[in-house]
Amino acid sequence: MFNRSRRNLARWFTLSMGSILTIFAGTIFYQQVTDKLEELDRLLYKKSSIMIASVQYELHQGQWQVSLDNVPLLGIKSQSLSSELIYARWYDANGQLVQFYGLPASEKLIASSEFLTVETVGERHNEWLRQVTLPVEYDRVTIGYLQIATSMTPIKETLREFLLLLTIAVPGTIGVIGFVGRALGGLAMQPIRQAYEQLQRFTADASHELRSPLAAILTNAQVGLLACANDESLQKQRHRFEKIANLVKSTSLLVSDLLFLARHAGRLNTESLKKIELGSWLQALVDSYVAQANAKQLNLQCDIPRQPIEVRVEPTLLAQAIGNLLENAFRYTPPGGTIRLRLFICLGLVIIQIEDSGIGIAKEDLPYVFERFYRAKITRAHEDRTKGFGLGLAIAQQIIEAHGGHIRVNSIVGRGTTFQIEFPTF
Ligand code: ATP
Ligand code: MG
């Protein structure tokens, strides 16, 4: 129980911290991409401004003409600006290509926005470029367009390295978080475990200590009963002694149930398990209940497969769990009803079903019947018919789970109830 809670705590801690970390890493990566792109755009803008500053617009033989002679990369007299640019293009005011450097260009200006990411089809592989297209104006009149582009490969390389770092660092950190979560879960569970163990010890000690005085009271009541047995004048006292004896018997039963629950918490030791052939073992167990079934006019049936099914269990405990379920079936099934025990294997699980045609359990009671001291409303209303403490199913569940199994219940009011025990095959 504590290990499961600890695992759950660690799982939720890792999941929440991991999600926060992943979102954080994603945001940082996105920020890095935008920063790099802005940096590249600033560089492109700076280069295009230098080139635009070298464009000359002059009167030549009575006509205004654009001269690109001094423009880096495009002009004849120009000096190389830098080799980082993949291409530079000059378009006239109508968007017609006039001159270009680097990659060949289309005859007509296509770009609509200033900054653009474009993909070029290369011989060996495609390349991503960042392109800027700026209108060049003279006296508020557009005299042409300059378009330049640079490779995005260095940025992509940097981002790829960053992404690689994140993909290694994030799962690694999540692993560390998981480890820390487990350790923290253990620390958080410690006081709860201590308090629970203290409570278990108290229940066990108190139940154990109550046994001797209860036994003494019962003996005294029985001695008193014997003394009054043959004397008619002591009838009243006899009734009292009988009442005391019955109450003590039922309290002793409660005390031993509590003691059992306190002592048998948690998984069983593998050394205490014995290998048994479940079919014949169950048949013998059912046979020992036939007399009880007959006394209550109930039809007890057993459906066991021919092939042997071997399991490793603590036979005394398992007998008590199945006994509790059979006793419930006897108790909550009216005379003439049928109780059937079935054994079979399904999907790799050993399944034991105990089905009765009794009063059934209401839907609203079903989730609680395995809780300690819980009794269904309908049962409490018939207190004379069914005296119990509501511990039988809690004990059965504790035993089955101690074996690594599960117990479920299905019921329809007025039709009957089926309890199903599932064990992994060994
Ligand atoms: P005891 O501690 O003596 O077993 P109990 O039988 O009341 O008392 P549980 O065996 O824990 O306690 O069962 C809990 C409740 O579940 C019962 O009070 C009853 O309401 C309901 N229940 C259990 N088994 C059946 C069944 N086969 N048919 C109908 N109701 C059932
Ligand atoms: Mg019971």
C-alpha cells in the first residue's frame, strides 16, 4: 500500500515537473529561433543599406538613369561586400530584373514582403535562405528594388546543436526528477507509515489483550449457566448468563477478526507459500461446507476443470478468504437458493468465482462492501437474520491482495451476487 502510494507520488511529481520542464525547454528553443532570425535580419538590413547607399541616380543626356557601378557585388567598379551573400538582384521600378550576382533570378520581382525565408533547389541538396527585398527611393520616387539573400545554414547548425543539447538534457533531467521524486515520496510516506504501523500495533495489542479477559468472562458465564441449568427458580439468571455468553462469543469473534487484520497486513513472505493443486483443494474445501449448506436448505455446487491448476498460496489464509465468501453467500441467500463455486483460467489468470442467487447488493453499496465495518443498508435492516460486523470481505480482500491477486464483485439486487478472485498464474 505504501509502496504504491510512493510510486504514485513519484509518478505525479515526475509528470508535472517533466511537463513544466518540457514547456520551458520548448519556449527557450522558440526564443532562440526568433533571436537568431532577428539577428540575421538585422545583418541583412545593414548590408542592403550599404548597397543602397552606393546606388547612383543621375541625369544622363537629359534622362534620369540608375547607375549600379559602385554597388557592391552588382557594380563593375564595386568592392566585394562579403562572400556571405548567396545572391544580390536589382529590379527596376517596374519590377523587371536588371542585374544580378550569384544565383540566377526570375525576370520579374516576386517577393511581396520585405523579409522572407526561401528554399533553393541545389544540385546536391536544398538550402534555406533568408531574403530581404527593399524598395529604393529617390525624392520619394521608387527607382528600383534591391533583393539580397544569405544562407541560413549556420543558424540551422547552431539551432540543431541547441536542440540536440535539449533532447539530451531534458530526458536526463526528467530522470533525475523521477529519482528525486521517489526519494521525496519515501520521505513523505515515512511519518504516515509510522502512524499506520503504530495504529496496527495498537489494534493488534489491544485485541490480543482483550482475548484473555473475554475468555475468562465466557468461562464464568458458562459456569453460571451450568449452576442455573437444573434450578427452575433461577430461570431469570439463566437468561442473563446466556445473553452474556452470546455477547462474549460475538465480541471474541470481532476481536479475532481485528487481530487478524492487524497481523496480516502487506504482502506475504514467499517462504510461507505452498504449492497446491487448486482444483482438488477447492473441492475438499467446498465438501466441508456441504453440511452447513444443507442445514440452510441451499444447493451448493462446484464447477472445477479436469486439468490440474497449480498455485503457490498460503492454504490456511486462502481457505479463510474463500470461507468468508461462502459464509456470506449462505447468509445472504434465502432457503432454496443456489451457490456455485467455479474455477477456470482466463487470459493467463486463475479465476475463482463464488456466485449466489441471494438478495444481492445495491449499486450504491457495491463500492464500499470491502471497507472495514461496512454493511449494506438492506443487511442492517434485517439485523435479526444477519448478525455480522462487516469485516469478512475486508479480511478476504486483504488475504487475496497479500497473495498478489484481486477480488471484484458483481451484483444485481434480488438476483444474486458474484465474487471473483483473480490470481496471476505461477
Ligand atoms: P462479517 O464480519 O461477519 O463477515 P458481514 O457479512 O456483514 O459481517 P462482510 O462479509 O464484510 O460483512 O460483508 C459486507 C456487506 O456486504 C454485508 O453486510 C452485506 O451487506 C454485503 N454482502 C456481502 N456478501 C454478500 C452477498 N453474497 N450477498 C449480498 N450481500 C452481501
Ligand atoms: Mg461476511
